Amino acid sequence: MTSEMARSIWMRPERAAVGRPAQHSRSEITAIALEIADRDGLDAVSMRRVAAEIGMGAASLYRYVETREDLLDLMTDATAGEYDLAAPSGDWLGDLVAVGEEGRAILRRHRWLAGLVMTRPVIGPNGLVLLQHVLTVLERHAAGLAAKMEAFAMLNGVTAAFVLQEQAESGLEARNLALLQQALTSGDYPRLAELVSQSAQSSLEPQAPSTDRYPDIMARILTGLLGPA
């Protein structure tokens, strides 16, 4: 990898300096890639496919975007531009959970995005706007910068994990619960059986959908990371 390619794509020129004048823009190319991913899935996004849909040869596309990884970074950051961030209310925890809820809506609109956020976290211009907002919400919080950055990362990562769980096969939870019930009666897992018997629940039952648990779980995670204001 060259030193130039090792730099963030936003730190490189929009287009190679040599050759014919630019006829397209990164934003136009990114929009085409997003359309393909939303329609056909992330695996369908290739340099050749994007070039064909935009009406250029694959070799010409490399003059704007050097690698598919660059294209994925552009796509991820473009979705971060979909946030409609409200002014801080003074309730830092409520404001951050609201950011997470908005992020979850974006992830649901782009079904391919949660997995990419988990495996290739990237920050670009729109991501910097989001980070600035989170740090503004936490401006008067006593936690240090490192803890605030950790909270930002966890807000994004846990939200993506939640959406991946929501996208999982609907029958998976029922199968898992059936196996747990069998394990409880087998005698092979006495500690698990003891803990369940001590619980207010007399048996394992399907819980409310993940969407209902998200605000409380995210609030507990953020409070644990940051502590009281």
C-alpha cells in the first residue's frame, strides 16, 4: 500500500491530477453505490458494477476512487449525513439515546450498513459532524475526553449490533429458548438452573422485541461508561 493510499480518502484529491477534466464527482459515484447496495446488497457493489451504472469504464472509475474499500468508506460516511441532529436539550443521556435511535433508523433503511459499521468503522466529514454533536451534548459532563470518545464508539457499535440482531431470522430466538429450556431440565447446567429458579420468572419466556429494550440498555451502557454528569 502506498503512503498516499494509506491516508483517508478525504485527505486525497477528488480525482487524479492527470488526464481529461473530471466529468463526475465522488458524491455522484457514492450515490450510485448506495443505490446498488440498498437494492441488491453490499456484495453487489463492485468497481465494475458502479462504473457501468454511472456510464464509464472501470479503469476510469479508479481515477476517482482507488479501491473498493475507499468506496465503502464513502458510502458509510454518506449515510452519516442522514442524521437530523436536534440541539442539545441539557439532558445528556436522553440526547445520546435519541442519537442512537436516529442511527438505528438509518441502519434499518440500509440493511447492509450495520455489518459494515461493525467490521469497518470509519469516520469522514459527516462522521465528524456527528462526533462534534456528541461532544457538544457532553460538553458539561465531568467525564474525560477518552471516556467520551469511548461512549461515541459504543453508541455506534452497540446500535449496529442491535440492528444486526433485529435483522436475524425471526425463529432464531424461539429455537434458542427451546434449547435453554432443555438444558435447564437436563441437570448438566446446575448453576444456570439455580439462577433461573431464583429469578422472578418461573420459566424462560420470549422477551419483548429488541426495539423495546434498546433505550434502557443503551442508557445503562452510556451511564456505565460516563458516570453521573
